[in-house]
Amino acid sequence: MPWVPGVPSFVLFGISLLSALLAVAVRRTRSERYVGGFVALVAVIGAWALSYGVQLGFGSRAAQLPWWQLTLAVAGFIPTAWLLFTLRYAGKDAWLTRPARWLMVSEPAVFAAFVLTNPRHGLIWTEFRLAAAPVGVFAPEFAVGYYLHIAYAYAIVGFASYLVLRTAARSSALYRRQAGTLLAAVAPPWVAHVAFTLRASPVPGLDLTPFTFGATVVFIGVALFRFDLLDRTPIARAAALDVVGNGLVVLDAEGMVVDADERARRVLTPAPAVGTHVSSCSPTPRSSGSRGPPSRARPRPSAGRTRCRCRRYGAPTTGSPAKRWCSGT
């Protein structure tokens, strides 16, 4: 039968396109070490939506089966991509040894191999038949191999989500908003996939998971452009503290405060508040061409004199707006 995509296919193609545009934009404008896992996660989401959209455009079992195999093989990598990103986000780079990375990638790779060779052994599904759904889709009868993989995948997703929650609980309000948005991005596809696995989908036989990726992409966009997900992360903040020491105030290119640690809030009067200009708590730092001593913040009486030292970060080639770390010593 010819390929005739309908409305569901075009919806999935749109989600796939948005995912691809987001991945390309992030890859071209960011160079931080945790970007790779994020781009991989968004790329796999787009690939899943694309392949399932192509599958739904066919009307015969023989035509849908190869695309279903591709969809299932690609989907197996999403839990690993999510885990890799959250480990970077939470600053657990020490866990990402070469053996650990190979182990994490090996499970979805083995699962994909079993999916692509399933007609020979039937360990992933035993039947592939037309579902009683408004959309002409062939759905599988899953076997033990699929459920073993799903148990592992759900455990990985749960652990990665726990890392995000734990990191947010130890961080400022900004990072808690980041974490909430990330978890909101994960929740819809997870609920939809559980329903599909348990045969409780509102549309029998139709996997609604790739359709929920539309909400996922929106939430990821909010985390990126509203909460500066890849510009300001808990691990980036910790790295800055290692460089400049305690007493940290983060400024954007206009001198607005975007973050401050506890010591900076204790030392500077008034305490720097997110969204206010640095001049409210410290004189504006002199430009590089001016002479004279560096500007000084107004310390509290018990804190003694406090010198505000600022340095810029962000490579010009990344496309990210320059910011300044200001430390008090």
C-alpha cells in the first residue's frame, strides 16, 4: 500500500522538526561539557517522533513493521540519554568513567539488536497485529525481553529524576525552578508510556508517548530560555566557586544580579537580590580603561572592608550573553 500520512503523522513530524531545531540551536551556541547529553536526548526524542510518524502513514503490516522496529530501537536510548544529561547537570562527572559509559550505552544497544532481529527469536514481541483504534496502527504483543528492558529503563529514568530533585533541594530557587521544569518535561511521556505498556492507553494500540513530546519540547524550551538551563546550572555555580572563592555574585552583561551565594548576601549591604542592578549593593566596577583603585562594596559593620572582584565568563564563540562572576574577599 502507498504511504499516505494523516494528521497524526504530521503532528509527529512537527514535533520532530521542533526537536531538531532545538538540538541544532543548542549545539551551535553552547560548548559546555554537559551539552552533549542534552543534545543527544533531544535528538533521540525527535527521531522517535519521526519514525513513528512515518509508520502511521502506512496501512499494511509489512510496511509498518520495519518502522516499528526502528521506533522501538531508537526509543531504547532515551533513558540512557536522560541519565547522562542529569549526571552532568548534578556534577557527578566522577561517575562517568569509561567503563560506566560503555555499560550505560551497552544495554540500549543490545536491546536495539534484539528488536531488529525479533522475527528470528520473538523475545521482544510475539505478535504484530492491527489494533482496534481510529488510526490504522499495528500494535505488538510484548514478550519477556521487552519487559526486562522496560524495568531497567524505568529504573534509570527514576534514578535520574531523583538526581535532579536532590540537586535542586540543595540549590537556590532558580535551580529548583529549573528542576521543576525538567521533571515536568519528563512526566507526560513517562505516564503515556506506562499506559501503553499496560494496555491502558486512551486510544487502544496507539502509543501516545511521541505525541506527548510536544509538551516535553515546550518545557525544555522554557527551561532553556526562561531559566537559563545551560547557562546557569548547579555544577557551573560550584565550578565558579572553586575559581573565585566564597562570596559570589553573578551579573549579566547589563550588570543585573542573576545569582548570589550566602556569603555575598551576608557581606554586602543591602544584600544582592536577583533582578536588581549591582549598583544597589556595590558601586559599578570601573572599566578596564579607567585608573584608580578597584571599587569597593559597602560592607556591614561586622564584616570589615570588602573588595569586589569581577571577571567575565562565556566564550565569544558560544553565542551566550557574557556574564561576570563577582566575588567578595
